[in-house]
Amino acid sequence: MSYLSSIDPEMASLIDQEAIRQEEGLELIASENYTSKAVMEANGSVLTNKYAEGYPGRRYYEGCGLYDTMEDMARNRLKEIFGAKFVNVQPHSGAQANMAVEMAFLNAGDTILSLDLDHGGHLSHGHKLNYSGRNFNIVGYKVNPDTEQLDYDAIAQLARECKPQLIIAGASAYPRTIDFEKFGNIAKEVGALLMADIAHIAGLVAAGLHNSPIGIADFVTSTTHKTLRGPRGGVIMCNTLEHHKKINSLVFPGIQGGPLMHTIAAKAVAFKEVLDPSYKQYQKQVLLNCQALLGALKDKGYRIVSGGSDNHLFLLDLASKGLQGKEASHALEEAGITTNMNLIPYDKNPAMNPSGLRMGTPALTTRGMKEPQMVKTAELIDKVLNNIDNEDIIKEVKTEVIKLAKEFPLYNK
């Protein structure tokens, strides 16, 4: 970064330090991943200089001919991946994609039935401090207290009682398969619209390793990072022209102005990578690695919420170890292992110091790690959590973490 170093050496130094952190650490945050160099090149290109308000063929600025081609490329590739008839690739984030659907089809005060944040839901599904919770009446469904999995009969009964205008099927911390067909049946019974938020599992859906909501849900939203392994951004998919038109007008000019064309180009590059046959093998390994990591931790006496996982993530219940999520995640970070503290279902502790840790395997799988490295990672995690106040042991673990990480370099292969 010679230009940046000469203009703003302080910022260049911070970016260099972050590059080292990523290179030398073990990334287990389930919502994070590493993009390819090609995606980063598109995202950091001259495209950042251009305004392109509007949509292909209907721009408000001149000089957008190439940008029309790029956006069409992103849209067509996304359609091919998921089999959707209509898509919008302009939302800046998954939360903004959710906002667009909710604001396009609901009135203030309408009822949304969605998974409680405490049970694995997302802020944009109705948290009281989020725009969704401020503008709509939110009724939350929970997981079964015994199985810690979705209880579709209970969800159906709740839907009959509250008669929502919109049902959201999706989560940010739910380790099990989501049955979109059952959600579709519930929505039809009560006359509600159905939105599937597949932000976390989009890569698995794209690879055919998780059932798809396309053709079942009225709207499908997603981020383009996480398991999809693209740049940070959002997309919306639907199968009717009427819905598509309302979504388009709500995204622009409803909630945003000029689209981030450099990011849309990077999305198109990432979508091309998804269409490569190697992508399915990558996603298969994500699942194998998740099973290997949680299995190794389970063998060491840790309780896994719901007993396991069907996707790329799982929740660790630390109560049996006499620990809480905040202290555990901080200690692991000191050792170069990044996770995030997380509420577990029916958690007795507050959100800022919950009982759980959320872990996922997309990022380590991108580095090329497989089951043996997951077992080794579990050993390192266990060593830290059993010696959470021992700085010498945490330093020893950090040395081991750096050694393991350097065996699977990110960008200097």
C-alpha cells in the first residue's frame, strides 16, 4: 500500500496490523469469512468513483453504460445460483435488505412473527432498539426448551393467535436445518407473507446442502459474505414481478441513493466463484469441519446447544464449565482465536455477558483446513478455557495458534 503509506501512514499501519491479525489468527466467528483476491480487487477498484443511481437502463446519471453491464452480470449470476426469477443486488447490507421488504409490504404497527433474538434471531427481525422493533409489532417464537430446536406446531399455534402480516424464517445463531416448507404452510394458513432470511446459510443453499426457500417464501434476503464468501452487502430475491417492482422502488429511492457499484462488481465476481464446481466441495468441507470441531469439544465435556449442528455453526454452553461468554471470548482472543459471546436459549445471563459462545467453520475452511486441524483447534480452545486466568498458558497457546495459521496462509500462497 505504497500510496496509502505516503499519504496516511497511521491508517496504513493499522491496516497492516489487521492483515497480520487475520493471517496469524484462527477465525471462528460464524458470520465472517475471507474473500478471494479477485473479490477484493473489484471492491477496491476505480468503480468507487461513480454514482449510478437507478437501475440498469434507467439511470439518473450519464456514464453508466458499463455499470449497467456489471449490475446485470451480478443479477444474472445470482438468478442462476438460486433459481430466482427476480433479484435486487443493491442493498448495502442484509439488514437493509430486510428493511426494504418490511417497509415495502407492511404498514407501521403491523405484526411480524419472527425468532426471538435470545433464541438465535437477528436484530432486523424485531429487536426493540432496531428499526424493525420500533416500527412493527413483534411477536417472537422460541425454540423448544427440551430439544432447543424449532417447534413448528408451536409456531403455527402462535401464528393463529397473533395473525401476523409477515413471518420471518431465518436466524443468526440457529445450528439446525430450517424447514422452509413448514413455514410456507403456516404462512398460507394464516394469510401472512413469508420472508426467508438466509444470510448465514446462503452458501449451503447455493451448494444444495440445505433446502432452499426459493419458490416457497415470498421474499428471500441474504448477505453476500458469511458462507457465500463475497463482499459485505445484501441481496433480495423473489418470484413475482409485482413484488419485484415494489422492492426495487423501496430500495431506491426509498431507503438509499446511489448503489455501491464497486461492491456490486465484487458481488458479481463472488457469484462467479459460487458457480464454479469447486465451491460445492468447499461447502461440504465447511460442514465436515463443523462436525469435527464440535465433536472434539463435546468429547472434552462441553455441552453443545441442541446436541449438535446441521450447518456451519454451533453454540457452546459454558455454564457447565463455570464460565461465561464474555470472559471466555476475551481469553480466546488473547490467544489469537476469535469467537463471539452469544446468548443460548433460555439463558439466565444478560446479553452482554451470556452463557454461550458461537463458533463457525467457514473462514478456517477457506484457508484449507480440514478435520485434523479442527481437532487441534478444539485442543487449543480447551487449553485456554481451562486456564482462563493463566497468562503464561494463554501466551503458549497463541504461539501454537500462529504456528497452525502459518501452515495455511491466506493470501501469500
